[in-house]
Amino acid sequence: MRTVRYLKAEQLPEKTVWNLEIPKNHVQNLCDKYSLTRIDTNSNEEVELQKRLLSFGGCEVLMGLGQPDTERCLSEGEYWYGKSAQCVNMKDPKPFFSAIDFYKWEPQRYQLIAGYAMDEFGVWIPHAWTLRGLKTKEDRVTEVLRPMVGYFGYILLPEEVEKYRKQILINKRNGAGVNA
């Protein structure tokens, strides 16, 4: 059984500040670039996930390629601040695949996380990243794309990583994302 470190918004040690003025077309550009969509308000789970993510901050939640299991996000999701994230320069970084490749480089030292990351404009997008550490206070997000304000997701077990990669490839092939 995993220990979940979910914190309610009022338990967070500090409030993260992000740029409240979203550039015109920022959300639409993200949707177009990564084949993302807004939350399906007919899905109770997606609405609940949106509430959970926005309790940490932000103003919008997008869904799409690489979208993690909503039920697992709600039951196992953990929050990490982006402020202490270590950014690693990857040659030709690709969303999701760069994080998977980085994890595979040293799986005994890193854990792969599937979830959502909040950008500097308060928009949550499906994302994958690695975590250095083994569930201690020294856990540290390792980002392979660009710094994000916050992260919320769950740890993929080693045997789930390849299945996750294959699912992203299938979604991409079916037109659910052009830049993965």
C-alpha cells in the first residue's frame, strides 16, 4: 500500500503565485498544439479532478494526450511545488517521451509520475515527469521540458511505464496529439 501525501489547499505551506493575466489565445494555443480539450462537464470524475487541481491554484484544466487515469489521480494524487524542480536539458525534448526516457536511464534512482502540471499562467495540462528520491522529504521533481509552477499526479509502477508509453503512442496515432 502506498502512502499518499495529498495536501488540502489550506494545508499548503505557501501560496504559489502565477501570472493572472493569461495571454490572449494561450489556452487555445495549448489545445491546438497538444490536441487538448477543456473538461467534460458531463463527467463527474473530470469535474472532481478539476476541483482538486484548482484547489492548489490556477484557472483552467485541460485534458488530452497523455492524460493519466482520472480515478488514480483522485485517489493517489500528490502535489509537488515546481519551485524546487530540477530542470534537465534533453536533446529534442518531447512531452511524455522525454520523461519516460529519463526515467529509463536510471529507474533505481527515479520514479515516473503521470499527472498534470500547472504552467506560469495557471493552466493545468496532462504531463509526465520524474521524481528523484524514494518518498522522503528530499523528493525532488526532475523536469525535462520547462519549469512548471506545480505538479499533481501519481507514481507509475515500473511495470506500468511501458503500458503508459504505448497508450500515448496509440492516442497519437489516432490523432489525439501531434507533438508528443
